[in-house]
Amino acid sequence: MTQNNTIITYRIYIVALIIFLMAIGIIIKLTNIQWVHGEYYRNLAKKNDVKSFIVPANRGNIYSSDGSLLAVSVPIYIVRFDALAPTKKVFDKNINALSDSLGILFGKPSNYFETKLKLARKNNNRFLLLAKDIGYVQYARLKSFPILKLGNYEGGRMDSIREVRKHPIGEIAQRTVGYIGLDKNGNKNGVGLEGAFGKYLNGKDGRVLKQKIAQGQYKPLRDDNEVEPIEGYDIISTLDVYIQDIAHHALLEALQKKKAEHGCVIVMETTTGHIKAISNLGRTEHDTVYKERLNYAIREKGEPGSTFKLVDMIALLDDNKVDTSKVYDRKGGLISYFGRDVVDSHREGPQRISLAKGFEISSNTVLVQAVYENYKNNPKQFVNRINKMGLSKPLRLCLKGEGIPFIPQPGTSKWNGISLPWMAFGYGVEVTPMQTLTLYNAIANNGEMVKPQFVSEIKEKNKTIKKFEKEVINPKICSEGTIKKLKAVMENVVRRGTAKSIYSKDFSMAGKTGTAQGNYGVNGGIDKHYISSFVGFFPVDKPKYTCIVVVHKPNTTTGSYYGADVAGPVFKRIAQKIFTDSPSTNEVKNLNKKIRKQEDKYNEYSTKILNEKNVIPNVKGMSGMDAIALLENKGLKVKLKGNGIGKVKSQSLLVGQPIIKNSVIELQLN
């Protein structure tokens, strides 16, 4: 017995020792995992089960100068349901109510959702899709539904959101407002204002921790974000929706009428350089459909043709080479330089005309002669004048893709014998519509050349973060005397020159037409086409806006392709609609000033009334309204018969009899 007890005791000790050794081993292993490899395993667990996800910041809005929304971020929500998150008691108690609410919201039978929810819980579905791409109003309602209102863990509701950019005014100015994309590195990128001011609009993304649940799906660890996103700033653009709408539709109508390939319009506020409207329309594969695809206004450089003749006039007048009265011989509208012909578009008419008249009728021969004769021995003086105006450099606009101008420089490989005469009528040089507009705007602005601006300020709600002041490119591109003469000749272009077809005696405009040839030297000229333009300002006395219209490849079979006939009417429509449809802000002066003749007539009438006896007057032949006023002032009650706007044919009370107050007098009107 004692021996058996001893054996049992040994066995117990052995088992205890083994258990003790195992415990020591476990402790050592746990210690090793915790302190030696603990960081590795913690990171591995976190990597596999918990991840940090980006919470996109709300992108700022883009507004027009009048407060209209041009671009706004609209949140789109996706809602999923973890069917295992609610307790059995909560699920069973609220399943019917939740199904009814979902049925009403999405227009489906409640039993459809009841079956779907029960099946998800039975199958341990922790990622059931309830709603995809719904707006905020639907999302807000859905959040208040039974079970779902309990939130993430108790209610099983899992929300995700993505941003969709909307343009409330549609495709108008779409290319300038721009759009957002992703570059090859996955970073936000864009064109137009969206791209240029992305660092302000983007905001700062937040972060949220999510835990892996099933089938590669993740669920937020808690309702709050790890790092809350910061909304982007709002951009206040210079665009005016009203003017933009006018410009867009005026250009569209001209393109459709002339079956042109593409075109652009820019309207600039003269004193500030604010771009109030910019439209860029190009024909799609459907002949009659035009859309905003490229920003032709700022990126498309080319030979401007006759609108460049303003440069000639500025140089000639400001360098005191000639005056506007200098007479030139058109020589039948044809002259040659180095074997190359310079031809007037209309060769008939008076041959000996002044420089001013040559500009008005856009005579190539007159302007070329004037420039060549005065600068042939020193072409650098002419080109330096162009450089000084800023036309040889880009405007450095805030928008991407600005075309780089080309002005040939004497002494370089690009300069040859015909460079100077060709420049004089807008060939051999390349500028963008925006650069041409900026030059003309400087004349309208009394010589001050201002940089075109698309944004006036950046705001955080009602707080201004940054304000963009006017930028002056050149404080004075020429003298006051030159400006005065140029304004006069440009007004005469509309009054009696190439643009006389758009003249209106009721509304003053000034500007210059242009009709350039494109691809005239390619494939023997078989690909030649026309670019029609008009650039000017209005009203002439105090220019408020400067505007340029450029139309490429108008169909020559649909009528005239000249700038005055294609681009001119667009300019006129924009100018007149801006002012005739806008509320008048004219001040009525001397409203209380007394007019002697009116005062004398009034006193004469008053004296006559006071001196008349209190008897029935003769009102025959008077207008009904005048008779009523006279008789009621004498205490009579008037009853009318006949046309109320006619004259008195007869009266019921006899003339001269005493007036009895409140008596009724009947008047028969014609």
C-alpha cells in the first residue's frame, strides 16, 4: 500500500513538473512575442484587419461675379448594412418598420426589403447594399430609419461618400470653369479654373480607420473620423452669368448660320480687366452641334489679319512718323514687295485716301505702304514698339495652355525682306484672341493695359482669404493724343467703314474688322480658309466693355465670310443686349428744375379757375379725364357714358347755372 502511494506521489510530481515546465515555456513564448516580436505582430494584425482610409474633403464651389453657382460638389452616398450588428431583439422588433420605411423611400414593396434583410442575417452578410448613389435628402431620411439610426455598431449602418462635380448653368463657359481629373500618379488635376485654383478648392482630406469584416470589406471602427477633412475654399470668378449667356448664344447662332468650324467670344470689363464672358464652341461630329471642347480664346494663336493694323496706327502716330491725314495712293489695290503681292479685299473705289480712311476701309495697301516707308531703314524701331506693348510675350494668365505669341525679330533667322510689310496687315505674326483683346482694351482704357483676370477673390464662407487686385501690364502704351485719334478712327470703322453694316444711331460702338486667310501656303492653297473677326469696345464715350469675336472657317457658300458680316453681328448683338436688357442706372438730372413756360401756363390756369364764378362750366370738346378732374374739383359727381378715353360730346347740366354741391352731371363721350 505504501509502495503504491509512493508511486502515485511520484507520478503527481512528474505531471506537476511537466505542467510547470509547460507554463514556463508558454510564459517565455508570450514574453518573446510581446517584447521581442510584439511590434511586428501588432503591425501585421493592424495591416490585415485595420486600415486607414482617406475621407475626401468637400471641394470648394466656383461662383460667378453675380453670385450664381458655376461649379459645385454634390455628395453621392452609398449605404450598406451589417446584418449581424444589431442584436436579435432589436432586429426582430424593428425589421417590419425598417422594411416599410425602405419601401416608401425607394418605391418598392416592403416585403421585398423584409425578405432581403432576413436573408442577409441568415447568411451572415455583413455588407448588404441598401442604397447606391443617392443624394443627401434621401440619405438624411435613411439615417433616421429604425435600426439604421442606431449607427455603426448597434445599427450596422455603413456609409461611404463620393463627390460629383456639377455645373448648374450647363455647358456655358464649361471649358473655362473647367473639370477635375486624375494624373498618372493619381493626383487631382484639371483644366480651367478647376485646375488653376485646385490648391484652394481641394481642401484637406481626412482619414478614418476601418476594420476588415468579411469578403475583403471594411467597416469603420467608430462613428468619428480619425482626422476630420477640411473643406476647400470657394472661388469668386469674374464671369457674369447674364453676359455669358448672351455671348454664348450669340456665338452659337453665328456658327450655325455660317456653318463654321469653331469660334470664340471674350467680353472684358475695360477698367479692371475682369473677364465677364468667354465662350469657346467647336463643331462636333454632328454638323449642327457645337460644344465647349478647347479654350480657343487663350490657346489658339494665329495670324490675326487686319485687327493687327491697330499696331501700325499706334506706332506711326506715337513715333510721329505720319498723321491720320497723310494721303496714300492705293494703286488699284495692288502693290508688290520682293515679288509678293499685297492686295486689298475691295480694290474698287477712291484710290487716293488718307491714312485714317485706309484704316476705316481696312486697306492693306495703305497701311503696308505707311509702315514700310517709315520703318524699312529701321525695322527694329517698329518691332520694339510691338515688344514694348507686350505683344511678344504671353499674358501669363492663371489658366493653363496659353498660346505663346510670335513676333519676328530683326536680326534673327525668322526675319526676311517681307517680314515688315507682311506684319503691317497681320501676317507673319501669331497672337491669341485674348492678346488682341488686351491691346484693344488698352486703347479703350485710355492707354492703360491691364491683365485679363478670371478670379476676383477666394473666400471661406463669408471671409475673404485672398483678393486679386488689378494688374497693370503697361501703364501707358501710347500718348493721349494718339489714343484720341485711334478712338475716332475706330468709331468711324463702324459709322462709315468696313463695319458700317452694324452701325446704330442709338448705340455707339467702335472697333476693327479682320478677315485673315488660313493655310494659304499649304498644298498650293487648296486648303485655304478664312478667319473672320471683330474686336472693339462700347459705348464709345465711356467704354464699359471690350469684346472680341473670332469665327474660324465660315462656309463661303452661305454668304459673305468677311469679319464685318460674320463676327460683326455677334459683337453688335452682345453689345446691345448687355445694355438694352440691363436695368437702367442712368441718373435723371435737374429733376426739380422749373421750366418758365410751364410755370406761366400753370399760373394762368390757376388764376382762371379762381376767378371763375361757381357755375357749371362748358366741358364740351374736352377729354373725358380732364373734364372729370375739373368738375369733381367743383364738387360735382360725374357719371360717364360712352368711351372713357374719348372727348365730351354733351353734358346733362346747362352751362352757367349755379353749382349745387354733390349734384350729378352726366357726360356723353365720343
